[in-house]
Amino acid sequence: MPKPVSTAPGRLVAWVRRRDPELRAVRAAVRVTAAACLGFYLCRYLLGDAVMATYAVFGTIALGALSDVFGPPSVRTRVYLLALPAAAALVAVGTMLAAHTVTAVLGMLVVGFLVAYAGVGGPRLIGLVNGMQLFYILPCFPPYAPETLPQRLVGLGIGVGLLILADRLLWPAPAPPAFCTRIADTADLVATYLAKVRLHPEAEQVELRKSTLEALEGLRLTAVPVPQRPTGPGHRDRGLTHAAGAIRIIGARTAVLDELMHSPDAPPAELTSALLAAVRTSLTEVSAALRGRGPAPVAGPLMAMIETYLEQRAGWIARRGDNVELPNGLRAGVAALAIAESTRGLVAAARAAVGAAPDDTADPPPTAWYTTTSTARLWRGRLLSHLTPRSVYLQNAVRLALGLAVARAAVDVFDLSHGMWVLLATLTLMRTSLIASGAALVPAFTGTLVGAGLGAGLLTVIGGHGGVYAVMLPVVMVLAFAAGPLLGPPYGQAGFTVVVALLFAQVSPATWQLAGSRLLDVVAGGLIGAAIGAAVWPRGGAGEIRRIAEQALRAGADELVSTVDAVGGVCRLPPSPPRLGRLSMLFENTYSQYRSEPGHSHDVDWLSVLSVVHRLANDAQVLTSRHPELDPLPWPGVADRIDGAARDVATGYREVADAIAARRPSDCGSTALLARLRSHPLTARFATEPHAALRALDAWGWLQALSHDLDRVERAMSYPVEPARPPVLARLTRSRAGD
């Protein structure tokens, strides 16, 4: 039979589904259009109030089109309701400060910074930044009319209220997959891998190791869409972030332990089997809790098993005689302990993520310090921690605030009509680096030019027939809001320019010159944003990533020495929080922004460097929590060798930091350092004090692991670009080569 000929609408639907399988862009365009048009028509034609109509339509556009509100329907509704009072306050402030250019500009500077800096509170606030900025931008222009504030607020309320109804009732968007489900899936996979450590020949476990490492990569925040990243300062988001990091450490250390357990000098399997069984039980409990299928996990049984493992390992040391632990056995002990301690942190993190009360079976580990801290203190700490020129959040907030303030001043100085469009162009076209901003200008200008031509033609042909504009507006608005995500920025700019023309033609008489003003204002706003971007931290994340990586590695070297000294009983850790934790957070934020910016050479595998920094910080907490406030080791010679080795490894990290700062390859002698660390300083006579020997061995094993990480960092600095090679397979190959 002849193949049926597809219709044009069918081909169009198929094309849209290829670009937008779940029709998210089309759904959003329909919802925003329905709410915006209904609010505009209600206020403009039924109530006869142009001011109210303007705020109704732009209130809907600000939160529906310029903002990124995500999550289940109930969460989206809550976000809209919480944003409404803040939006009303910004409208009131903008209305009051519009009397004078100076007050309007200063207000724009302050509001622009505060709203943008609020993004440190996580992706939900980041998604609202552009929309909330518009609520000040819209009323801060002449005419100064504070008497219209009630109409403005009523229009805003109508617009947001209709948006909430449309979001819940009109073609509702499906909820994105929950990040906690991804964590639960990976926990199940890691538990399966743990059950098979050393039970099968290594060749049979390559695929399992590969799939585990791939799943662990999916838990990196950089692999998660920005709106879905749990990066807020609250307990739930911190718990999810901590849980993802803990799972990644458990999985990575399991791969290391698996490799070591297949070596000829591996420790006996029975030494770790009970500990790993307890870890698997905790992983299963965490998975069930995150899926909502079980109670919050508890750490008491795992803590008891950790203590039993330490006692058994100390007894094994006492029975060993000569050569207390061979190199692989030494590293295996450290890896097993890291797995158990990370699982302890995972349990605390999962409890925080599901909103459970504090665990009464065990105290939280140091890595879960946030579980006993109030929400207010967590927010205060987050806000203060980014008040540094090294924070990309602060840089972005300052850059955007200056750009908007300069644009607001330029509107009055050069007497630009429809000044809101100038600031809106600055807001939407300014990027985190000059290269990115420049790349956004040409498509935006091209799209605006095309849209201005279309708008001028429509205004000329239709003239004063307002009913025609009202009929055309919904169709054009749907096409405009869907065009950007489906076709790209030029099409979105062209469509929005036509939408603006149709809207303002219904508010007051308009001619083709309105479209020309729109084009001029967009060009002015875009150029102002580019100029400010060129003057204020123009390189964005690329300008910070080397500096923050260098500082983090230096802080890691200091943390390394202080941790080994504390475990050896030389001195106690300082009471203040380690600097490395704060720097690793800034490093991760910088890397996330760096990855989003175009034009970088990617000559360094910054992700590997970041992973080493995270492991250094986490492992340091593991050691100090296992061996707190101890007396000095009873063997001065052993203590001196451990102390000297720690300083040698720290020197290697500092040399790598120097090389990163100087943009040159590093040769800190990590291979020779690894060779020196293969033989530890303990012999049979030290087995008479097994607990002290255990401390020494854990410190020495940690230094060995850090030396391997140092080698990783050196190789990351000459990162070969191999796009055809899957990263997981590349890591497995390096692992077999002795990584």
C-alpha cells in the first residue's frame, strides 16, 4: 500500500517534538500567553485602566517568561506566592524613587545588586533574578506618579494570580525528575558493587565498575541542569548535596578497594566484609528513605561496626609481626574506613534531606555540621562567605548592578524613549564574561532588527484599529515565547519585539516609529552591558578558576600538614573552620560558571583538580574524626618520618599550585614521592601498641592516597583533548596503568 502522506501540521508537530520532546517550551508559552492576555484584556478593556493592564501583562511576563520556576506544581505555586510580596515591594520602591534621576539610578544600583546577589541562595532564587529585576525597572521611569501605585499593585496581583491558575490548570508542566531519586538509584548501584568486591575475578567486574563510575559522574552538580541543583543554604539542599558527594566518595573508594583487594598483598577479606555489609545496609536504608518508601536511616549500627572494625584491624596489626601492613593492605584499610565514614555522613545527609529529626542513635559526623545549625545561621554563613572578590556570585551581582545603573542614567541623559527596553536589553544580554556577552549581541540585534521591521509594517498597515492588535496578540505571543527555546535567541528577540509593538499599540496611539525606538533601545542596552562587562571582571569564570584552584591547593597543603600533626598528637586542630572547605565551595561555583562560558581553551582538566580538592577536605575530616585529641605517638622516629612525609607531600601540592598560577606544566616529583611512601616506618616491634600503630598507618596510608591524587593533578594540567574517548573509559585505562 502507498505510504500515507503526512500533513503539514503533522510535520510541524513532529519537528517541534524533536526539539522539545516533552513540549516544555510550548506548554510554557501557552500558559504565559493565556495569563498575560487575559489579565491585559481584563484591565485594559473591561476595567479601562491602562496602568493596571501594563502591570498585569508585565507581571506575568516577568515571572512566567523571564524567570525559571521549576519543580512540582505545588512548589511552583509556593514560589509564585512568595515572590508576589517581594515584587510588590520592588514596584513600590521603584515608584517612589522615580521622581529624580539620581534616586532612580542609586535605587537601581542597590536593587540590582541585592536581587542578583540573592542568587547565592540557590537555583530557585537564581531563576527569579531577571524577573524580579523587572519589577523595579518597570516603575522607575517618568512620569513620577505615586498616585497610580494602587493600580500598579492591583495589576501585578491580577497578573501573578492568573499565572498561578494557568500554571496549575492549563496544560500543566510535568515535574522534572527529582535529584533525590538519582541519588537513590546510584546508592542502589554502589550497594550492588560493594556486595561483589573481591568475590569475582577482576575481569568480571570491569562492566560493573564502569557503570558505577558513570552513575557517579551523573551526581556531579555540573551534570545536573542548573534549576535542579540543590545548592541552597537550607538543610534539605545541603543534605542532598552532601548525600551526592558522599555517594561519589563511597563509589570511588569502592573502586579503589576492589582493585586493591585483587592485589597479591591484599588484606584478608574477612577484615572488611562485616564493615562493608553494614555499609550496604545503610545504603539500602538511605535509598528507601529518599524514595519515600521507608523511615529515615540511623547511623548507630554502622557506628558500632566501625568501632568493631578498628578493634579488629588493631588486633590484626598486633598479630602481623614483621611488615605490619604491605602498601596495598595499608591503602585498603584507609579506603575501607573512608567508605564507612562517608556512609556515616550519607546517613546524616539523607536525614536532613527528608526533614527527619536528629539521629538519637549516633552523633552526626563533622561533615554533617549543618544538621545541628539553625536555618538562619546557615543563610547568614552563605551570604557572608560570598562577600569576597573571588566569588563569581559577587562579581556577577556587581557587574549586573553597574550595568543596569549606567543604563538607567543613560536613558535620562540621552532622553531615550521607552527606557524600560534599554534596561531590559542590558538585563537579558549581559553575560558572565565579555566573550559570552559579545556572542549574545549579534543574534539579539539581528532578531530585534527583523522584529522591528515586522512591527513597523504591522503598525503602518493596521494603524489605529485596536481590535486587530487584540486578536493578533495571543497568536504572536505564543510564537514569540516558544521561538526562543525552539529556534534560538534571534527568533525570540524578533518575536518579543513584535509583541511589544502589539501591546503598546493598545495602550496608547502608536506609529511605525515605536518599532524603531525598540531597535535603538535594544542596541543601546546591549552595548552598555557589553561595555560594563569589558570593564568589570571581563573574563568571568576563566579569570578566576586558576586563582581559586591555586588557593585551594595551597590551603589543602596546609590542611594536610595540620591534619597529620593532629592525628600524630603533635598539636590540635585550630577551633576555626578549615579554610579549605570555603575555598572548595568557591572553586566548585567558579567551575560551574566556567563550564557555561564559551571561548575557553580547556587546557586543564579542572574537574579532576576540583575532585582532588574535595577528597582532600573530606578525608581530612574522616581522619580527625576517627582519631581526635590524641597523645603524641610513642615512637619519635616514626613520628618524624610521618611528619617529614607530610611536609614532602604538602610541598608537592604547593609546587603544583605554583605551576597552575604560572600556566606551566608541573614536575613536583610525584612518582619519586610515591616510591618513597611505599615502605612505611613501622616494624613488628611497634605492634605491641596496635592503636598507636593504627593511627600511624592511617596517616601514612592517607599520605599515599594524597600522592596518587597529586599525580592526578599533574596529569590534569596537561589534559589531552580526546573527544572520541568516553571519560569513564579513559579513567579506567589510567587506573589500570597504575593510577
